Amino acid sequence: MSGFIDGKWRSGQGPELISTDPATGDAVWRGATATEADVGQAVQAARRAFSDWADRPREERIAVLRRYKEVLVERAAAFAEALSRETGKALWETKAELGSMAGKVDLSIKAYDERTGVTENAMPFGRAVLRHRAHGVMAVLGPFNFPGHLPNGHIVPALLAGDTVVFKPSEETPLAGRLMVEALEAAGVPAGVVNLVQGGRETGQALINQEIDGLLFTGSAAAGAFFRRHFADRPDVILALELGGNNPLVVWDADDAEAVAALVVQSAYITTGQRCSCARRLIVPDGAFGKAVIEATAAMADRLTIGPWSSENEPFMGPLISSRAAESARAAAQRMGGDHIRVLGPAEGLSGAFVTPGLVDVTGLETPDEELFAPWLQVRRVSNFDDALKAANATRYGLSAGLISNESKHWDKFLNRIRAGVVNWNRPTTGAAGSMPFGGLGASGNHRPSAYYAADYCAYPVASFEAEGVANTIKDIKGLRP
């Protein structure tokens, strides 16, 4: 069975979809894709289920989601292994991903109360009340890099708000989507409230062509731009777009090159560079210390263990999502030019999806302002801190940025001037928390950050002005003749 529509598992009517373990090429999941008709049925099921789900007492929705959390905890070991098989990520990463998924429930309940709850103020005529209402049917398009955590971060707050969902996982990670929906089913989510459709671009296109009320998406800037154009004449559709970045990491006035390198490696190469918040550009002082940082980073990259998730020696990083992705990344890195300190090349003795971390000095070169979704880091050497800030902001993106420095005055200036939604000081650029917002500006999103602020785009505010009875307000009518 490939899809879950109106509370029933059913096979899609489209071509077969197969996901593979990028480390071995072995098939992990296979099933039929959803056709346009299948997608239409899923949206109709979500529409039929909406009123009942939204009208239920909030405590009932909370109870279902807390059972979902329990199911995730019970199934965490098997779920994490499935994620590792399908994405190639190390098991320590996928175990953490399952922990984040379970933790999202309580955080979402708290965020809903804080950001979209009910408030009441007394007025001379009675009361003014602020409430929040669900939008309706939310389409969720999931990414492959965190195929559990990221769509879960949309789905949980949407269900809590009273929305219903049609979920299309990435075609690279359909098993992850199925396991998530199975957990929701086991938690007792009513029929039609969550619907799963599997497939690639055609299935996604069919979904956004439906009469949906919102699109919640994590993915590339190019896809986000397409969605903006697609819904230009549909202001009624809420768009929440988290779109990645060409993220800068600035090093200035630090004195331990190895300590700096440890933060650089964790920023640029974790998850094989497949995090939207990974550092893509390293900006260092032009001089002896900058050179020492570059050399220490290259040396530490040499020591990183690369291998399958099931290796006896736990790897730091696994493969990219596919051999195709690896070939594309290597070609893009070669086209960029520069002084290749470490080549983004194939990893010896492993499948074609594995690559070695790359490092290139592009000082003085014009390079494309694009997100290369791989362990690939560009270095720029500059002469002063103002130039470092200028280089850091020289991007159309604005998701994540970091500063490594012992000087608080640099941090104050960096924090005030950097254009990014997630900013770290002496921490990896990937630093984030579910109790904080996550998102960016420019080509990185549309000012609707996720994580703690997901509550904002899952419900809309309703202001009401209320009096218990009908009072005679004739005295308030100015200019009324006797």
C-alpha cells in the first residue's frame, strides 16, 4: 500500500516509486504513486473531516497528539533505523531526529497557548475576545534531509490548531512519510484528518492545483519561488516557505585555530552538508591566523569518519541522498573554480553517493550565489571586520549566519547588521531549538518562520466584540432627530 486516504491504506494508481539506501543501492521501499485523481480524493477527504476536527474541544486534539508522541517513543529505534536506511544518515543523527519529533508535541502545545490562544479584555459594552481559528486543508510537502522532523514540525501544530492535512513526502524518502502517518493512525487520528499521497513532482503539482487552504513547504529556493508565482492570484492560500541558504560563518579575533576548526567542521560538514543551515561560506582575516584556521579545518576534515550508517565504527557523515546528487554537487564545485584545498570528490571504496568534504579558497573570485547542498565550503579572506560583514551579507539568502570571536563588540555589531533569521555566536551555524523560531528572509523564506512560530501560520486571528444582551444604544447615535 502506498497512500493513506480517508483513514484507509490504499494503492495509488500511478507508476511505481522506489526509494533506495544511498549507501548500498538496495531498495528500501516501493509502491505506486498517487495520480491526480488520488490526490483529489485525499483533499476531498481532508475537506470532509475538517469541520468535525476543528470543532472538537482542543483538549481532544491534544490527547490525540500526546498519544502520537507515545507511539513515536515506542517505535523510535525501528523508525530511526528506517530513516538511516533511506537517507544514509548516521544512526546517531536519526535517533536525535526521532527525539525532536516526539519533543515537538509539548512544544507545539505551549506555542499554541502562547501565540494563538484565547485572550479576553473587559470593555464598557461587555468584552473584546481574541481567538484563533484553523485555516482548513493544509498541504505539506516534505524534504529528504530530515524526512521525519521537518514535516512533523508542520503537521503537529496544524493538527493542534484544527487543520486537516494532505502530506506528500519527498520522493526520495517515502518510507519515512509512511511510518509517520502509521504512527498518527495508531494514535487515533480520525479518518480524513491526515492523508498521505506518495510521488514526485507530478504528485506535488496535482496537490497544489487542488482547492487547498495552505501550503507548508521546506525545500529549495527555486521551488519556493515557483510556489509564490503559482499562488500569486490565490491570496486566500497561506504559504509558509522555509527555503535554505548560502550561509556565512565569520571568524575574527579568535586565538585557537583548532577550536575554531571544530566549529567550522560542525557547521559545514554535518549531515554531509545537507542541512539548510550549514555554513557554505567561511570568512577569515587575510593573514597568518586566517591561514591557520584554513589549515586546521582541512586537517580536521581529513580525520572525519565517512561511511554507512551501519558501520562498526560510527561515522561522522554518510552519503549524499543519491549518486545523482553527488555527481551534480561535484560538477558544481568544479565549475566554481578557486584554489581547491580539499576536493569534493568520491569517497574511496564506497558507493557513488559518498563524497569527501570539500574546501576551496575563492578570494577575489565572483561565485554563484547558490546553495550547494553538499559538504562544500568556500573561503574568503578579507582585511577588516567591516569587510567581513559586507562579505557575509553579500547574498540573496538570509537563513543562518555565525560569528566565531572572543570579542563581544564584534558580536554586538554582527548581530545588529547581519541579515539572517538564525544567528549563532561561537556555536555552529546549525544551532537551533524547537523553543525558538526557525526561518529566514530574502530567498530563504517568506517571513513565516517555523519551529516555535509554526503556530502563527496554522491558525488565523479572529477579533470579536461581544455583549451578553441587547442594550439600547440610541444615545450613541449622533445627530438623531427627536
